[in-house]
Amino acid sequence: MGKLVAVCSDDKKSGKSIVTYLLAKEIKKSSGKHLKILVCCLNMNYSSLYKLFGIDCSDVGMEELVNLKLFDGNRSDILYSIVPQSDGIYFLGSYRTTKAFIHRNIQQYYLLFDKLKDSYDLIIFDTASSNENMLSGYILFKADVLIKLFIQDNDSMRKLNCKGGIPLQDGRETIYIVSKYRNIYPRFSDIKRRYSLKKIFKIDYCEKLQEMKNRDSLHLYSCHDTSCNDSVKRISEYIAETMSLISKEQPIRELRGKYKRNIRNTLKKLKLIDDGGEEHEDTSGFMPERVNELY
């Protein structure tokens, strides 16, 4: 049985779709090939995820699966074969979906979501900001983890405690993200204290990200060393840990591998000196880096 993550925001300028894309890529990268990840976009024809994943709008979407009734019986193999992929991540959009079609087939959509949950390990939904979207409302109610984005704007933050905003209740895991964060008032610590938010992260505003988005090269962004990517990695690790997507042994294996690499690098430096290379008075640089949790 897979896990459902709903990415939501009351603010249309929060960068919700980009964050969904970056989180999916990072979780897939860190979890390995065995994890089947599906990204579902519920923004209908307003979606930017098609472009980010390199998926054509004419490819199979949710409405085709509803029409084909692929929620009946054991049809996971058929799903894997017809649902489009990008770098090992499955993607389903709703580009050709209309409100009337959803209303007529709402029960079929519910069955489809149950089938998808049985077929994939992790499903990340990019929900619509509009409260009128029936599918988004259902997913926000059913999701195992909610990720709520907001920006450093009074109107955006006011909705955190507003009954008219996206409902976040019933004790489910909720992750708050201050997106496009700048070093201005209110500061991150002020926001956390003022709204009593238990689990909150920030994703810094990044000019490189904006530049690559404008140049349609955002798929290469994860290769760059930026504070934004560091934040995405921390959030992804927290999600994977919270939802038990990574075995407990995997982080230890990674730490051991890192420690062994440090040892090898140290030996190479010492061999260079022994072979008549440059002498170094300060030998502190040759000590293998301490790796926490191995001591």
C-alpha cells in the first residue's frame, strides 16, 4: 500500500509545482530504483509539470484511465506500461479534464486513486489552489502527509490560521515550507514562533532557479550547488524518513561508504609525500573526516 503526499498552497505564487518537481526528483534519487514514484497533477490545463517532466500534453492522463476503467481488477502491469515516465518517475496529468467530466465520474476517480495507491510506493499530488477543485479537496482529505507552501507575505501567512484556507487538521503529518524565502522581515524564526508551527522548512529564493526556469532547463537544476537544493534535500530526507521509504540500514551504509572514501583520499595524500611529492607541515588535512553516527 503506497503513501499519499499532497502539496498545497493558498497562494498561487508559491512555486508549488516547481517544489513538487524538485521533491519528486530528490526522493527518487535518494531512494534508489526500487521505489515506484508517481506524480499526479490536479491543476488541469494550468499545469507547468508537463513541461518540467518533458511529458507531452497528449500523453495518457487521468481521464484516459477513468475511461478505460483501469481501476478494475489486477491491472498494475498495464498501468506501468501506459503511464508516461520521466527519469524513472511516473506522471499523470489532468490537462484534458473538465469540471463537468470530474463531476460525472467522481466515484470512478476515487476508485482510480485507490488503485494507484495499491500500485505505487509514493504518490505526490500537486493540488489546485482553488477550493472549487473536487479532486484536490478529496486528496487533501485522504493524504497521509500534507505539505503546505506559503510566502513571506501578510496575506499568505494570514491564511495559516484562517478557517477559509486549506484545512489542515486531524493530527496528520503536516510540513510547512516558506518558499522563495528572503532575508527580510518576518524572519524564519519569527514565523515559526508566531504561528506555532511544529515542522517548518524554508526554501531560499534562488536567481539560478528562476533563470533556468526561464530557459526551460530546470531539469538540470539539481546538478547545481545551491542553498535551495540543500533545502530540498533536507525536506526530501525528512519525508522519506517519516514515511519509512528508506530502510534503516541504508543511511548507515551511506555513512560507511563516505568514511571509506575519506580514508582512501587520506592514503593517497600520504603516498604522494612518500613518493617525494610536496611536503606538508600541517597534517590535520590528512585526518579522515569524522562521520557522525558511526561512533
